[in-house]
Amino acid sequence: MNNRTISALFQQMIEQVEKITETVENACGLFAQKSKCMATGSSTDLEQQIHEFQQLFDHQKGHLEQSLQRLRLRIDQIDLLNNIANQYGESGSVQQVVEAALEAIWKKKPLRYVAVLLGEAELGPYIYQSMRGVSDSWRYIGVDCPFPLWGVLARALLPRLDPDEPDYLIIPDIERARRPLPEEFPWMPLAGSLMILPLRTSERLLGAFMLGSEMIDGFRDSELCKDYYAIIYHTARVLQVAQMRQELTDRSTQLVSLQLFTKSIATVRNFDKLMNVLTDGINEALGKVNVLILLTTNDEINELQADIELAPHVRRILEWTVQAGQPIFYDPMDTTEDLERFYYNESGRALVVPIIRGDQTFGVIQIVASDINRRFEEGDMIVLRTIANCAAPMLENMELRPDAIKAKQTEHVPHTARELPRSAIPSPY
């Protein structure tokens, strides 16, 4: 929690205490004044003065209760932000940080739903990390949010040119504004109001919180919006620390696995052993993944097609990787035939890298995460390319007999096979 936030909250508390003090003083002054009038007036006047005094007292009591309520809200807000800030020193996971912020927002005021998306940069992709108030949330958790390049999400994620402009987007009446469109968020009721708060630090954009209210203009209260923004502001910084901690843990584990892999591969003398070492090393370094190793030759394409069934869009991705010699991230559930949408992906549940030695491409290694929430990123790609580079000279120098190249399948190691004559590979451009 930064000093500016603390100072603002305590200033608000001081103002509320001053209002409470003023209310009590006014009530006491009125009581003294009315007491004097009661002592000198007639009985009829006395009754009238008592009635007026009761009305004034009730009015002051209402002011007092409102001030006390605002004071309690300020205290609760400080407590919420303190709980979030305390996670800096804890080894909480990304999911724990998200859930803590979601719980804090959910308690502030009754909402229709809250959805959390995580990604990086304004262009995405963004993944649904958590939801509340959505009955079929299981259909979306771990899935890409469609259309990250346009619509209300893109507008909310763009950095503000004016530093004094609030860093969030509010749509007071979804039905009247006709935004967002139905295809942007299929789970969202297209009524009420919407607030999108980016998870932004000075260096990175980490995602967004989407808050929905059943009421039109449900985010009219500027103080409540400031509270939401403060929660998201501090959550973004704690989340960045959690992501960095997780990244460091994953990379250190992968380095140890790579060390063991290079030691094991140095003793390999036959093809079957090499395939086993490769698949075991990949699972050790990258967790439980499905591994597909395809080797390129100029014949036996019919045998390959008979042994291994590849979806057309997957085959095209593998062909492109062999032709271009470049890795690619993609989502196995995305069956689009347009490869261009995958060229600039920075993450994905599936990852393909080429096996290259000099100017020659021997094949490709594809991995698919067993966990639907797992996303491979640049660090995972570097690890897999390192493994492929270690295997390339072994493949080049090893005699690959046709009877030695066959399909193998286990729980996390589905296939190893000979693949694709070069003449069958179309240009990716």
C-alpha cells in the first residue's frame, strides 16, 4: 500500500470524525437551547418545542449514523488493502492473489457477477482465470476470451493519455449502449451496468476485473469506484510479484531437469532409447504434457497417415513449423484454417518447435498441456528448443532404420513417428 493511498484514506477518516464531532456538538447545542425555552414557555409551547426538538434530534441522529457508516467503510477499506498488501511477503500463488482480490470486491457491495481475465499487453490473448455469479463458469475458466483486439475490453485496456483520468471503463446502461456485443462475452447478461478495471502496473498490463451490476447506472458512487480501483491497483502489484515468483520457481526446476536430460542423452546409442529419453526429459522439464515427435523423410507418408491421425489444422501447423523453422504457440481447440492468427501468439496450451541441425530440419516436437489452464510461454519455448537442439546431432548421426521408427503411446507420450516428405509441405506464405 503506497503512502498516497494511506494518506487519502486517513484524510477521509479524519473528515468523517470531524463531521461526527460537529453533529454531536450541534445536537448538544440544540438540546441546551430547547431546554431554556422549555423552562420559560407555556405547556402548549412546551409540547410544540418538544416536538420540534425531537425532529431536530432525529435529523442530527441521521447525519451521525451516515457519518459513522462512512467511517466504518473507510476502516474496512484500509483493512482490505492491508490484507492485500501483506501478500507481498507471502508465497501465495497467482490464483490465491486473484481470489483474495475477488473476495474483497465481492464483499464491498452486492454485484451480479465478477470475472477475472489474465494476459499480457493490450493485444492479448486473455484467459478467464476466475468468475463469480456466472452459473456455467466451468465452460470459460482457462479458455481464451474472444476478440481481444476490439470491443469494450480493448478500449478499457488501452493506457490513459490523461494521467488524471480514472483508469477504468464504465458502461452505465448495457442495453441502451448496445455494448458489449453478445459475441464478446457469451456468458454476460446484456442488461444492467458494467465496470472494467485493468490490472496495470507501471511496466506491464496483467489483465482485468469485470464487474457487473443488475441496476442501470450501478457504478454511480464515485467513492465506491475509487475503492474498487484501489483494490485492483494494489492487487496488480502483488500479482506481479506472485507471477515473478512462480516464473523463477518454474525456471529453476527446468534448469535442474535440463541438466539431468543432457547427462542422460549423452549415453544414448539407439533410436528407441533416444525417443524415451526425449519424452521423459520433456515431461520432467515442462510437467505433464502430451508429446508428439515427428521426423521428416521423403517417403512413407502413407504409413504415417495410417499410424497417426492428425487434425487438418494441426497438420498444417506442423508443416508450417518444418517449412519456416520457427516455433509456434496455438490452442488445440482452435480449428481455424487461417495460420496467420497464430504467427504472433506469445502463449498457448500447445507449443511446436522444429528439430534443426545446421540448415537441415529433422522434424518437430509438439507438446500439449494436460491441464487446460496451463499456458506455455517464451521461457517454456526456450527450454523445449534447448531439448530439441540437444537431440538434433544425435538424430543426425544415428542410423534411423524403418523398423525402428514406429508409433509409441503412453499416458503423456502419445506418438513418435516418421513424418511428411518435403515435397508435400506447402509454403506458409
